[in-house]
Amino acid sequence: MKIVEAGGLGLRTRRGWVYRDVDLTAEAGELHAVTGPPGSGRTSLLLTLAGRFPHTDGELRRRGPAALGQVVGVHEPDPTLTVAEHIQERLLLLGPVPRRRRQLVPVAAVRARRAYRRDAFAAAIAGAGFTDAPLDPDRYGRDLTPVERQVLGLVLASLSGPSLIVADDVDAGSDAPEREWIWAALARLADRGYAVIASGRAVEPGATAIVHRIGDPSLPTPALVAPRIAADRDQTAEVKA
């Protein structure tokens, strides 16, 4: 099932193009990676795909709700809450899954929301497939490492049972083993039926992701045209000038 379909998607401001001519189709159960250097428009593109940011050009169609993982400056852990408190708060806000929606929400999310009064942390972690996650339920948001912040963001995103989960800069501030773990965790999340779109500077070797490369729009290009990205289901999408 196609969850996101973007055709000729672009965002132009008074300062120029943030991104342009993006063609990307993400289906349920797929992991997509948007890569590129800082300032290349990755965050803006992800927020647009999730319906949290406008676009000025092209078409965007999305099936079902989207949820944000970690997006610096937009969606981050509360420094004064523990990991367990973040999960409990989110489950209380979400409430039980309405009967009419239970066929549309992953079983793991339904179970986690039923269990919030018993063992919310364990149910949420298991529901996301992150039982090996490097996450301490008693650790405060202000003390989380970059990879722990990513994990918490993904767990919280999965609780609402969305069709699409997006996470930004998943490799920021992490070492090689942590980057390998987070890309594998993202793939497991996709295996649970979500469409997952994550951004980073690069994808770890061996990661099972459909890669889209974005260039730096601040670099001089003919007629101020930013690079084009397109999805390629068989190999890494190449930048077109």
C-alpha cells in the first residue's frame, strides 16, 4: 500500500529553493533514507512529507496519519521527564484505541495502549520491536544521548499507530556501532508495517533502506536550480543537477 506519494515536490522561499523536484513514493513496510549534508533541506522535506510543513510546488498525497520521531527544534524529549514518564504521558493523551479504528492500528500499538497502567515502558518498547534498545526508563530527557533520544522518539511515534513515521538526523552524534544499531532498528520498525522515512548524512553499509540523496542548495548551480532527487527501488537514487 502506498503511504506517501510526492511528485515534483518543492519548497521555495524568498532566499531560494530549500528543495526542488522531489519524487518519492513510500509504501507500508518500507524504510527510506534521505541523505545529504547539513543545510540541504532534509528536515524541511521530512516535515513536509509528514504534513507538518508547507510546500510551494508539486503534489503530495499521504494515506493515513503521520507521526514524528526525534526532530531537533520541533519534536524533542522534555528535559524534566524520565523516559518512562514520556511514555506514560503519551499513552494517557492518546487513550485507548477506538473500536472502529482497531483494524487500522498495528496490534503492538493497541496492546501498548491497553497496558499503560501496568507496564507502559515494557509494552511500548516491545511494541516498537526495540527490546534491545539502549534505553533506561529512569533516565531524564536532559541526560539522554543522541541515540537514546532517537529511540525514545521512535517509540513515542509508534504508540499512535500511524501509517508513516519520520525521524531526522538519525546518525547525529553517534559512533559507528550506534549508527549500525539505529539503522537496523529503523528497518525493524518498517518490518512492523509502518512506512519509515529517516534522514542522515549517510546510510550505514548493509542497511536495507531505499536511499535518496539531496545536495546542498547553497552551492551554485545553473539558474539557481537545486539538485533533484528521485526514488529508485533497486539502487541508490542519484543527484541530478
